[in-house]
Amino acid sequence: MYVEPVNPAPRPVTVPALRTMKRRGEKIVALTAYDYSFAALADAAGVDLVLVGDSLGMVVQGHGTTLPVTMDDMVYHTACVARGLRRPLLVADLPFLADADVGTAVRNGGRLLAEGGAAMVKLEGAGIRLPVISALVAHGIPVCAHLGLTPQSVHQLGGFRKQGKTEAAAAQLQADARAVQEAGAQALVLESVPDELAAAITSALAIPVIGIGAGAGCDGQILVGYDIIGLTPGHRPSFSRDFLKGHDSLVDAVGAYVQAVRGGEFPQ
Ligand code: KIV
């Protein structure tokens, strides 16, 4: 006789499941994590997608930008996070220049999956990255693109500024979003762009769009894990929120974030 286990392992979120969630209008709740304990917390709180972001260069290592983060850093933190997860999809960033050309990107993307345990890699930009996206996907490495404010281009952008504010910049972003989907990306993170532009891109694409500082019209939301529990020292981005306020445990705080995104109360 088959006896149902008391605590069956939850069904893991897969890459194709993200698109199903978009189709069904279910909000995707994403959060960054950099270590085992925080990953386990995000899992327990019901987060769907955990990103090992190269933001770890700023919030874990204390650098002013994400540029000093290395592939070895990313593999190390991704493997730590993987050990804390059962259900969420694990996505890891390709750090600065780890995707500089097709060969380098495939080797490095492969490391994030094989050594780190990620199921998908994220990379910034379109243009010269389009063949890189296609090559990764052709090698069985799912890709999440990242457009809008792309922190690895901070010096070119002149700071961590909102993008897509002029008509020309908005049109370019829309074209880039279509191009990354066409190249094979299976999800898109859209950072710091006007709400209406993000909503227009979200409805124009078949792949899920996960916003950060991009309004409520995206298919999901992502925030930096340390920001939502008030751990990041100094300035917290205006689009983020300290969910620990009013809660007396970290799991309740992260759970409040999950509920707020699912219920459409965050962002307002
Ligand atoms: O590096 C990171 O944490 C990110 C998210 C903020 C989207 O790219």
C-alpha cells in the first residue's frame, strides 16, 4: 500500500512553470539570497524564484558597485543557496564580463548550473549579448535577461538611474525586450523603468517580466533580500520596503512580502 508522506517535498518551480504562471495571471514572487540560511527562509516563506544576484558585491562584500564580483564568488554563493532550497527556482547572475563572448559565457553559465546548482542564469543587456543568449539556450542553459537599469553598466549610465524616460529610450527598451525574447531568453528582469513602459513591455511579451522599481504591471516582483528585512546599511532604494516593520520574525517578514506581491498590494 502506498502511504502519502507526512511532509511531501514541494514540487519545485521550473523554468517552463514561470511562463504558465504568467499565462494564468499568477504573480511571480522573487527575492535575492546569498547564503544557505536566508535561502531556506525564502523557501519557507513561499518565494517562487531565488536569485543569487551579483548585488552580493554590494550587500555582502561591501563594494560600491557589482563590478568586482568574480565567477568563483558567484559559484560559491550559488552552491550555498542551492543547499537551502527545495521549491523555488534558483537563478544566478553571470557577473561583469563573464558573458563577454559566446565561449566564455557558455563555460561560465555551465559552471553556475553544474557547480552551483542553478537552473537558470541571468545576464544584463541586449545588442551584443543576443548571440550569447542564443548560444547559452542552445547549450541547455536557460537565460533570464535583464534590461533597464543594468548595474554592470553603471559607469556608462552615469549612476544608478531610472532608464527609459525619453521617448527614444523607451522605444529602444521595447525593441531590446522583444529582441531578448526572440534570442531565446525565458524570463526578463526589468529594473528601474517607468511603470507604464514596464506594463507595456509586460503585455507585449510572452515570457514573464519580473520588475524591480518598475511598477505593479509586471508579471512578478524581485527585491534584494537584505533590503526587505532592513539589513542593508544606509540608503534603501525608494521602490523597496522594510517588511520586518510590524513583524516579529524574519520568516513572517518575508512571508508578508510574498503575500503583498501575490495579493497585488506591493508595489503600490
Ligand atoms: O544583482 C541583483 O541582485 C539583481 C536584482 C536586483 C534584480 O540583479
